[in-house]
Amino acid sequence: MNRQTTVTIVISVVFVLIIGVFEFIHWQVETVPSVVDPTYLQTFDVDLPQQFVDDLKSREGHEVGPDLEY
């Protein structure tokens, strides 16, 4: 094998290994369950979701953007 072929093979192998490492890290992140602290959830008003739904219903036809703010 000449030098150019060897360099091409080495670069290709390094590239494939880097992609493999990134895919493994991505897979690990997706499979880790998220845990939310119950005290964090208690800081929010329980009626907030229903208020949000009612607010959306009252604004129907008057939306100005994805955040629904006037």
C-alpha cells in the first residue's frame, strides 16, 4: 500500500470511531430515566394547566404567534 491509501484508511477509521463514540453517548443519554424532585413539582400551582387551556380557548382566532402573546 502506498502512503496515500494508508492515510485514507486511518482517517476513515478514526472518523468511524468518533461517530461510534458520539452515538454511544447519545444512546446513553436517551436511556437514562429523568427524575424530577417532588418538591420542585409542588412549587407550581395545580390549576395552572387548566388556566392555560382556558386562556388558549379564549384566544382562539386571535393568535399572533407561537407563544400566543398579544
